[in-house]
Amino acid sequence: MWERLNNWLEVRIGVDDLIRSQVSEYRVPKNINIFYTFGFVAAVGYLIQVLSGIMLLIYYVPHPDHAFRSVQDIMLKVPYGWLFRQMHVMGSNLMIAAIGLHMLTVFVMGNYKRPRELTWIGGALLLFVTIAFGFSGYLLPWTQLSYWATTVVTSIPTAVPVVGDFVARILRGGDQVTGATLSRFFAFHVSILPPLFLLLAGFHLFLVKRIGISATPFGLPAEEKRPWTEYHKKSHVDGYPYYPRFFQMDMLMVMVYLAVMFFLITFLPNIFFPADATIPADPFKTPVSVRPEWYLLAQYQLLKIIPNKFLGVIIQLALFAVFLLWPFFDTEKEKNIMKRPMLRVLFLFAFILWVILMFWGRS
Amino acid sequence: MRRLVLSVLIVVVLPSFAAGGYKEDFAREFLSKTWVGERIEENACIDCHSSEQMKPAFQEIPDEWRKSWHAQNNISCSDCHGGDPKDPSVSMTHQRGFVGTPSARQVPEFCGKCHIGILKNYQESGHGKSLRASGKGPHCVVCHGSHNIQRANIEIINEQRCGKCHSYDRAMVMKQALFLVEKKIGVIEDGVRALRRAGVYSAEQERALFNTEVEFRTLFHTVDVSLVNQRTGDFTRKLAVLEKDIQDIFAELRSRRNFSAFLLLLFGGMAVLIYLLHRTDHQ
Amino acid sequence: MKRRSFLKLALAFLGTTSLAAFVYPIFRYLAPSAGGERSNTLSIAKRDIPLGEAKEIVFNNIPAVVLNRPGKGLIAVSRVCTHLGCLVQYDRENKRLLCPCHAGVYDLEGNIVSGPPPKPLPKLPLRVEGETIVIG
């Protein structure tokens, strides 16, 4: 029976050739390692978010009078509602962690260099979209934490003169966080950001396939030095076929991702729900400590310690610009980070600084 | 390319130093303040009563009030004493409803402005009658204090307080009558706290508890032991329903944990199997 | 080869179990609750509530009150005060609903007149069928 189905598809879309080129003969470099799976894990993470998000969408009501109650109903009244909500919450944080690990891997391996600058830019934009997802989704349960964290972050643009107030008002739909804010954040979260993400992800994946996977700089003798002056796809004729070898590694890391997710759901179900996340929003009562989510803490702390707010915002934008355009700043041909002590030091410094700022921002 | 980007960045960042003095007020009001602050309401009453010019007895009042359960629920000076907390010049005028300090006989109605259920029970009670007849007798402030008012609890009934006017045994009988229900209330309060710690939104349970607890304590103000004993059955029944509700929620939380632990084992197991498969294939 | 087949079989088994462990919750999540929520309606005879009077009822575990208002007809509102949950009482002389805990005052529509309550009293659906009042 499968034979006949296979035949039918073969005549129409050439299934055999497709499988051969994309799976069996698609080769990955011999020295590929487990860290190369993070991109795939992040993509699966996104898929989990979409599916659990769709489930939540069926019962969630995006109106300030009903948002909190509808989320509570999902947690307490709808059968297994708690499961999908927990997966969505844990998933949002784990996905950002997976993207972070992917980013670190690419950086350390030097895989952003020519000809892969566009891939890096696509990835940086994807990170930005993911954080926008996290930020817009954070408001939706309409808790004290949601409301006030959103108030703080939407007031950051006001530090920019002339356009700042206007930008903040567009973000909020008014002068304060209200139902108008909830509506537009919901619209973004559910209908604008998903296609944008898919577009960027498609672009990113297309480039990866088109240019070919970059080998790690370790383990093999140094690649021929570029300049890369004409297009040619990087293929690894003596590498391993993607299936089954690397597919197994991809699947292994996906299982690890899910195991971590369910470990959190079982043993630390409230790790992302401090006390303020269980109380409905009250515009007249500011909680004692207002903090954004962990992945924005370092940036927030940086803003707090720079006494001039305008300078603080400009520095943030400048840092983001440097991050986005990094392949144009680092055009050194050497890919092996172990042979580049200055970059190593710079990278370690930036990373440790980010971690310190994040922990500092927690208190 | 790199130089271009770098120079654009510098061109944008440098003016920000100048923009720091963009507008004097803006700089002072916004740029140097914290990002989000408490909305501090102005209160003329507290401003004057905390100042050095005020006599010591009155000066202590704002601090006393700050420790109270009223303060935690945003009930402040004008809610009881009238007057206008926003405008110091007319804050204590008759026109703004200022009532001043009530005399002993006026206290029950002073507090009864809000606590009307309790006022009704109190006025019909022996304590209320005594106050009306002789001008002496326990009014609200005698048992609950005036500014540092805490949440009611059974320990307010003690020898020191009740023994002031009559023998303590009458009060002891009442305390015994209240004991069972109060104990149950304590157990359920612990249960609700545990619910919150477990991350469950417990407003419904808190409301039901509050409702029952307040009705019971209002009843106490009749100082009628037989009535309290008669109604104890009702209250224990209501509280038992509430207790079962809370136990059910904890049972549900346990079953959820089991389900997600099961899924954890499944995924962990699959990870191990895939790893072994990988090793087998590629030794 | 034996080890390999065993591993593949075990993997298939766990995989199917995991899939089932998600399909079942998805199904339960989407299926509407069987039979609706508890009692759907409550019926009272019209003559039980003379003009100007009120009757306290319990509907779906919510204490409520049915009022027969002169000139405005029948209405059913929840008795649970939106402030902290005490039960409001019908004050016939002053034509209002009064909460004995902190003097929250509602009018006979359930709207807030004064006091600490943050929201009006929720109304219950009510219709009159002949000589019977049906709540719900």
C-alpha cells in the first residue's frame, strides 16, 4: 500500500529525488557537533509555542475586564488547560534560551563571517521578533506584574526627545496602559508577529541551505582562506548524511528540550510566577518591585545605572546596532576563536557583563 | 563599511550628551527620577501631624496609623474624621465635614459609619446599653485602639481588658463559645495562604472565608453567649465546605504534578533511547 | 542488529505513548463540558414576592436576591458585595442594597451609590413566564 502511495507521489512531485537531495545526500561536515542542533531546537520551540498558543486562544478573552478571569478559567476550570498554559509559559522562556545558545554557538564558531552576513542579520531580527513576542505576550494575562512591567518598558521611548512621547503613545494606544494597549498587543502577538517570524525564519533557513553549513574551525585543518568573490555552495562531500546521523542529534536535543520543559512544569511550576503574577492588574497600586522578564533584565539594569536617560536609550540602540551588524564590524578572515585572543576577551567580557547586569537587575 | 557604520553611531551618540540638558524641567523631573515610582498621594493631615510643631501626643498618630490594618487598605484620616486632605487651609473645617475627636458616647457611631453591621449588634448589646446609660462602658476604641487598629482576633478578649469593668469569668465563657469557630477560621486561613504559595488564585476562597469570618465576629458584638452557641453550628458547616474546597484544589494540584512527571519520564526516556541508538549506529 | 531493533521498538512505543498523552488532553480541552454547569434555572412563583419586597435565593451556589421594584419591575442580582464578599441586604425604607461590613451602598439596579465597592453587583438573567419567575 505504501508502495502505491509512494508511486503516486513520485510521478507528481518526484518524491525520491526530493528525499535524496534533502535528506540522504544532504551532508553535514565531519566535525559537526551537538551545538549545531540549537537552531533546530529553537525552531521546534517556536512550533510548540504556536500549537500551545492556538489552544490558549480558544478560551482567552483579550479585554481588561475578562483577560485575567479567562486565564484563571483556563488554569482551573478547563480540562488540561493548565497543561497548555504551562507549556506556553515555560516554552517562551526556554525558546529564548535556545535562541541564545544558538547565537552563542554561531558567534564562537565564527559562522557569521562572509558569505553568511545576511544569515546573521536575519537571525538578529528573529531574536528581536522573539523578544517582541515575549513582551507582547507578557501583558495578556493582565496581572499586576504584566501591567506594571509593560508600563515601565513602554515609557522607555519617552527618553528620546521630539519623537519619544509619540512612539510611547503609539505603543500604548494612549497615555497609559489600558484596554487599548491590550488590544494592540494581542493583535501583534497573534496576527502580526507570527507571519513576520515565519518570513524571517524562511529567509534564514533558505540562506542556510543555499550557502551550505559552515564547518567548525576546530578539528580539521584550517579551511582555505577566503576572499569569497563568487557564489559557490558549501558542500561537504566527505561529510555524513544528514539522516540518520545528524537527524538523531537534532531529535535528541528536542527530547532534552521537552524534558527540561516538563521538569520545570513538574517541580518548579511557579518559577515564572512571582506573587505579583497571581493578582489582577490594579492601575492605582504600584507593586514594590517592578521588573521585566529575565531576558530583558540586563538591558533594564543598564538603563537604570546610566543617570542620563536619553544617553541610556541611545546606548541601548547603539549596542543593538552593533549586534545586528556585527559581521560588518568583524571582517577578520580567521574563523578560529582560539586564534583570536582579543575577540575572546571581548566576547567573555561582554557575556560576563550581561550576566552580572542580569543578576544585579533582579534585586 | 565598518568605518561608515561606526561614524554614524558616533554622530548619533554624541549629541545625546548635549540633549541631557534638553530642557531644564524635563531633566529634573524625568531624566533623573527612577523609571517607575510609587504614586505618592499628598495628604495635608499627615503633613501637619507629622511636623515638629505638632504636640507630641498628636505627632505620634501618623506612625500609629501606618502600622494599622486600615492603612494597609487605604483608609486614611478623612475617611473617619472627615475634612479635606488635599487642601491644608480648609482641611479641618466644618464645611468639609470635619468631625474631630469623638467623645466616648459618640465613638460607636463614629466607627459605625462604615461598620454598620457591628454597630447594630453593639447597640443592642449589654456593652452598648451600658455606654448609653452611664457614659462609661466599652466602646470600640477601648478594645480595638484608635489609630493602630489591627485585624480582629480572639486574643482581644483577655483578663487585662475585660477585667477592667467586671469579673473575667463572663468574658471567659464568651471566649470559649467563640473558640471552636475561631480555630477553624485559623486553619482555613492557613489553607488559603498555602494556596497562594502554590500559585493558585484564591480570591473566591478568600471572599467566602472573609464573609463567614466577618459575619461571625459581628455576631460577637451582641455579647450574647447563647446566641453565639446557637449559631456555631451554621458557621462550622460553612467553614467545613470551604475547607473541603481547598483540599480538593490541593488534590487536583497533586494529580497535575503526577501527569507532568509522567510526561517528563517519557521525554527523558526517549532522549536516552535516541542517545543509545546513536551510539549503536555510530560506534 | 538485535539491540538496534529493540531500541527502535522502545522508541516507537514511547513515542506513541507521548502522542496519546497529548491527544487525550487536547480532546478533553476542546470538548464542551457535559451537561452544562449545575442547575440551569431556578423557578419562583410570582406571588411569593409582593411589590416592594425581596426574596433571597441561591443560584448556582451564588447567594442572590430577587427584587420586586415599584415602577421598575423584577430584577435578580447577586448578593455578593464586590468589595470583599460580604452579603448585601435589602433596605426597603431607603430603596437600596446595603452591605453591613463596610457600608457599601448599591441602588436597586445593582449600581454603586457610595462606599468601597469597586464594581456593580452582577445581574442574573431573569424572565417571567406566566405566573412564574425563571432565573437563569
